Amino acid sequence: MIDSQFGLAMDREIASLLDAIERESIPDRLTRLAMELQNALIEKRRRDLKN
């Protein structure tokens, strides 16, 4: 019972955060930087897995 209540509370919190994110206006430069960071992290993970 407690786990299901916690899960519902987390679902509501996540939904609230996603809603807030979707309402934010994000400058194009920030979006590009986020994508570059994501690509760099992917490349780092690939290099780390090879070693």
C-alpha cells in the first residue's frame, strides 16, 4: 500500500516536472549545447566500454 502511494506521488511529481519543462521556452543555443553534451557523453561511454 505504501509503495503504491509512493509510486503515485512520484508519478504526479514527474508529470508536474514534465509539464513545467514543456512550458519553458528554451533558447536554441541551450538546446544545441545540451545536444553536444549528450553526444560527448555517448562518445565517452563508448570509449570507456572499449577499455
